[in-house]
Amino acid sequence: GAVVSQHPSWVICKSGTSVKIECRSLDFQATTMFWYRQFPKQSLMLMATSNEGSKATYEQGVEKDKFLINHASLTLSTLTVTSAHPEDSSFYICSASERRAQYFGPGTRLLVL
Amino acid sequence: KNQVEQSPQSLIILEGKNCTLQCNYTVSPFSNLRWYKQDTGRGPVSLTIMTFSENTKSNGRYTATLDADTKQSSLHITASQLSDSASYICAGGFKTIFGAGTRLFVKA
């Protein structure tokens, strides 16, 4: 099946720094990728939809200037958490669609101190 | 309001037993309904995908059912194994809405 990878798998950073998370579709091309955030014991919440070659579409309540998304190629999307704060600590998951199926990455756990 | 509700929140069963997880959805427009398995600290893995015209779909020991009239779905796990311990998430809608999941614990 299709594989989606994320890097890094976990990151610890100081408050105020920026963190970049990469999402790659390894064996298929994804014109659309999705970024989710998941807090403990809660459901996945869609943050934004990333389209190759165009601006991302953000969900209501998600600050586009804080969560920068770049979908530079058909196999790579990046999420940059700018000026991270402790409340940004969460599990960030990306996914990519191929036909009807949606494949998820393994997630990136971010801890902001 | 688009939402997906799952029950129970958590479930403990003995290894080898069967169990059924429930999902009620009110999502529009409806494109498909999906069940995922999510291990702790990992991304979700797809188990089944059903369109509104499909009533049931199986994937090994997992069988999902869909009643488009009542907007209910269920996931039946047969002969549970310790490795089935995970969160099971129901999701639906054109713009996928995820339920909060049912946390399943399988005990030896």
C-alpha cells in the first residue's frame, strides 16, 4: 500500500523557536495533502489542506501565519510552526490521498518547553 | 452540524472474544465512511472504506457495516488479539470529520 512518512518523529524545542515538519508520499504522487493536530484522547482535527503549487486552505481558527504550509512538490509538504509556544505541543499528523483512500503519516510529536 | 459520535469511549475484552464498536454520523455531503485503527503515538491506519451504497465490508477479522438510512455504522472485531488494543476511529464526509475514537483494550 501507499506509504506516507513524516520527519522528525518527535521534536522538543524552546518557546519562541520555529519547527519544521516534513511529510512525504514515498511511492505515489499526492496533489493534495492534509495536516491534522491531535491532542491526547481527542480526535484528529484538520488544520489545513495543502495543494501542490498553490496556497494552503486553512480551517477556521487556524492561524495561517503561525502554521506555514508549503507543498513544493507532488511528494512533499512541510508544516512550519512559527514562534512555538507550550500550547502548540501536540501530535501533528499529515495525510495524502490516492484515489479514494487516505494514507496517514506516523505523526510528529511536538513538545514546546 | 457535521459530527461523528462513537461509542463506547473505551472497552475492555478478553483475548479471543468478539466486540462491536458503534458510530453515528451526521455529515453532509456524504461521500464515504471509514474506519481506522490508531496505535498510541502513531498515525491512523485504514481498515475499511464504504460508500453509501455499501452495507458491509470486511478486512480480515474486521467487518464494518453501514446503514445509510439511520446514519449508523459499526465495526465488528472477531477473535480479538492482544495486538488489537488500540483506538478505533470512525470518519466520514467529503471533508473528513473524525470521531473521538473508541479505545479498545484486549486482555490476556
